[in-house]
Amino acid sequence: MSRVDPPHVLNISDLRRMAERRLPRVVFDYIDGGADAEVTLRDNVKAYEQLTFRPRGAVAIPSVDLKTTVMGVPIELPYILAPVGSSRMFYPNGEALAARAAGKAGTGYILSTLSGTPMEQIRAATSGPAWYQVYLCGGREASINMLNRAKAAGFTALVVTIDTGVPGLRERDLRNGIKELLGRGISGLPYLGQMIARPGWVAGMLADGGLMAFPNVMLPTGPMPYADVGKTLEQSVVCWDDLKWIRELWNGQIVVKGVHTAEDARRVVDEGANALVVSNHGGRQLDGVPGSIRSLPEVVAAVGDRIDV
């Protein structure tokens, strides 16, 4: 595999190769992989590759304007940065750097509940719109405290993820020993070689505080430990009834993320949300569902202009 240096990065494939060289296998596959046989993961890409344009000719294009609005908020680009949990595991200070880049580009940033950096620091890092993505980790009381913190920090919209009813069975993670590495016994020893083979990553991780907890999910015992995230998510699935108390508590704009059917899209409108995100969680939760872009026409047809999509 040829070396690709940052000045010569031209596309996402170049960035993927850089990440594969820099990260331990367990970390790279955590980002790169999906659930089960990864059918949906592949279809997310395949579906985009099958889309084509119908360009019109004989038209001068002196400049291109990519500006748009989302829920009435102007942004410079027709996309925003989606929530990505555990970004500090991929790169030191990952969430803050991504938020800063989004603000510099004039677009929005969504902070994941599963961030390794306090939400107040991330809000301060970006000059653009900042939204907070929520899982109900730790139960209702912990979630209420988390939402109040997000409101006080200045996050202007809440992104409620509804597609984690089924925990993702990520086969790459199991093969790479992620459970053993997060455990406290000696079972992780056979998997440590992949870490030792990436000394630059190890040094960066240690300089950034080592294995992170989740400081935005405060349990009675303190920040939620990284090793507890899977079990906690299984016990904190967001249901439609939860949207009622979330809406009353937040008293601001709400986005529902993880919609890919007309039925759920209409329910989101009925629940009073301001926008929805057509998403299958990057193919990381439930395998065998269509690529997200394939679901977009059905969702748009169901809601029309009643809600931002």
C-alpha cells in the first residue's frame, strides 16, 4: 500500500488509508465496520454510487452557492457533521477538532452523548451551530441532568436517536477482542499486539488522558465508564413516549435521527419534532435494511414540507 501524506489527500479513500496505517486494528475496524455481515454498510456506499446527475449544458457558472438552511438556521454547506461517538479514541481531542473545523467551514456540528470530552468544551470550540445528540444512558434522572447541561452550555437543538433498539452485532469488534481489551482481566493480553504495533496512536491516546470515560453521562458513581456503554445502551432504548417528556424538558428544537420508513416519519411529525434524519446508523446497528439514500424518497413523500428532512 503506497504512502499517502496529508498534503496529498484528495478523497475519502485517501483518509481511510491514512487511518488504517495509524490506528490499531480494533480501533480502525470499529470505525470502518458495521453490523453482522455488513450488507447495509456496503449498500450505503453502493446506493450513492448508483446515483447520477442530469447536467444541463451551455450554462456559464461563474460561482457556486452551496448555502442552505436547516430549521431556519443558515449554513454555508449543504451538510452538517453527524454525531460520532468515541472520537477521542480515533484522534487526540477529536471532538473539539471536528467541532472547530465545522465552525470554520460555516456549518453545524452534532456532539454525541458518547463523547470523551465535556460538552461545555465542545460548545466553546465551534463558532457554528451546535446540536446535542442524546441517548438515555443512565436512566431518566441522568438524562434530565444531561439535557439541562446541554441547554445551559448553549446547544440549540437536540438530536434524539431512535435506531438503537437492537444492539449492533459488530463481528469485526468481536474478532479483534474489543470485549477482552475493555475487561479488567488477563483475557485481553492476546490482543495487545495490535496496540503495540501503533506506538504513535498509543502515545497520542496516553497524552490525551488514556482510555476515556463519558463525562456527559453522570451516574451516581461518576462518569459512565467506557466498558459499560453496550449494556447501558441496551437498557436505555428511546421509545415514542419518551419524546413527550424530552420535548417538555428541552423546550427547543428537536431532531429525530434514525428514520427510514414512511410510518416512522409521519409519527415524528405527530410527535412535534422540528426535523428528522434519514439514517440507518451507518449500517452499524441492524443489518439488512436499505442504504439510507434509498429510504429518502419514501420519507420525503410521507412528510412533504411539514418538517425538515
